[in-house]
Amino acid sequence: MNNVKMKIIKEQLKNIAVIRYIDIAVFLFLIIFPFCSGTYWIYVMSGIMAFIIFAISLDLLWGYTGLMSMGHSLLFGAGGYMIGISSAYMNHVDWIDYKRLPWFLAPLSSEVGAFVMALVLPAFISLFIGLFMFTGKIKGVFFSLITLALAGIAELFVINQSKYTHGNSGITVISRTILSNSKNDRMSDFDYYFVVFGFLILIYIICLFIVNSRVGKVLQAVRENEERLTFFGFKPSVFKLLIYTISGMMAGLAGVLYVRAQGSINSTAVGINLATLVLIWVAVGGRGNLTGAMIGTLVLQILETKLTSTFSSISSDFVQYWKLVLGFIILLIVFLIPKGIVGTLIDRQQKHKDRKRKEVILQQEVIHHE
């Protein structure tokens, strides 16, 4: 009886998707990591986890819905800058020469208002862009190019609005908490690490719920064949607008967590450079499964940090050389595993299952003929 139970358990374990094992491994790694690392790496990993949330928000949009946003950094930076401006204003930094915030930034005068604005503003920007593009039936490469242009415009806008954003110099955020902007309220790197980790788990569960729900199935149908979905009576524009707004809010949250973790924000947070990087993270990991976004971001960011610390003593221009390394990695991914790391593993597991199923069918046919 015990042998039968063991065989059943083994079969059930084999049928579990490979991405679930990877998810468990990633989360276990992140739980154990701060207990085995120094303060510097805990600080770095907090920022990387914020980037993972950012990548997941893009995967929800690009991987599941087929909307390749090349300006997703606009939403990330919008959330981050709400915290940055609020922190600078409430701490009366020396470069601020105004006594009151304008009416449209008035909520930033309170800590709770700043946090709410950091989530609402990216969601509103997504909603506004989506209304313009989806009702106008703009999709495919045109959607990508427009979002790319918006990221470039946003970067210039942030630089020019130095009265509020401090231009290219950026804003230093003193406190490391979720809400407080007080100099005295500063969590340790270790404690804040688990705050970001908690948000990562929450976002992952929410996204998992979305993609496995009926809405998630419709989103995948939008990606595969939007015209056929319309034929069945659905309105793809409504679902695209919904997921774009949710994705924008998640990107804004990632911006908040990143700014609090790293202690600063500048114009690159809304620009084309970060928008391109997040696309690479998702593409390398494999889009359309959430796990790929986590793996791609984790692997590439750790690799960049490791190589930068190793070679910075040899050459101060390593940041430029890293772009060449990254380009080489992308070429390898495109030619060798075009579906990304996790996407390739999913394909191999599916092929193995198909082969086993064929073997079972053939065995049944042989028994039937005998």
C-alpha cells in the first residue's frame, strides 16, 4: 500500500509544472539570502526585488496580453518621483525654493498622500494612454513605438522640471520606510529587505490569480487572436485597458520600493535606458509565465553587480562594456533559446509529457490488438 502511495505521489510531482519548482527555489533563495550575506548585498538585493516586481508588471502586459510596452519605465519613474518629491518637500531640502506645492501635487505634502499618489498616478497615466491607443485601435509595433517616444519625452520633462525634480541631479530620499519621510524613521537594510520581499510575494500571488482567472484566459486570447475574440462578442480594448492600468499601478509600486531601498531617484528612472533593460530581463527569462520575469531580472542584475564590482578596479568604463556583454547575451538567447530560459524549460517538459503520452497510447494499442 505504501509503495502504491509513493508511486502516486511521484506521478503527481512529475505532473507539476517546472515553473512551480523554479518559483519555490527562487523564493527559498530570497528568504535565505539575507542570513548568508553582508549589508551591501542585502541592500542590492532589495533593489533587485523591486526590479522583479517591475518586470512582473511588464510580463503581465507583454507576456500575457501581447502589448510590448517600450516605455514602461515612465510608470515606474512616476511612482518613484512621487515619493522623491514628497520626501524633498517635507524635509525642506536646500534646493527647494517654494513654500507650497501646486494643487496637482498637494497630496505629496502628507506621507500617506504621497504613497497613494505613487500608485494612482501611474495607473492614471496607463488609463489615459490606453484610452487614447486602444479605442483608436493602435496595436503592435505602433503601440511599442508610441510608448518608447513617451518614455523619451518623460525623461526630458523630468530634467526640465528641475524646480520639483532637481533635474539631472535627482532627489535623495533619506528615510527607508514605506510611508514615513522623517530622517529619524529609517529601517535597517535587513528589515526593509523583508518588506520588499513581502510585497513581491503579494504581487506574485495577485498576478498568478489574474492570469489563471477567466480574465487571464481572455488576455491570452487577445495576445493570440484579437480578431477572433471580437467575433465571439468580447471587447479586447476593455481588457487591454484593464490590464494596462493594473500593470501601471504595479510598476508604480515597484518604483516606490526601489526609491526607498536605494535612497535616490533621477531622470534615468523614467527614461529609455531602464525601459529597454526591463524588456531584456523579461525576454531573457521568458515571457508569459511570471517566473521568467523573476529569473531574467535576478540573473542579469546579480551578474551585472558581480561583474561591475570585479572589473571596476580594472576599468572605470566597465558600465559601457557591460552593455556589450548584455548585447552578446541577448544574441545568444535569440539564437539558442528564443523563448527564454524558463520558456525553454517549459517546452522541454511539455515535449517529455507528450512523448510519455504517446508511449502509453502505443502500449494500449498493442495490448488491445493482442
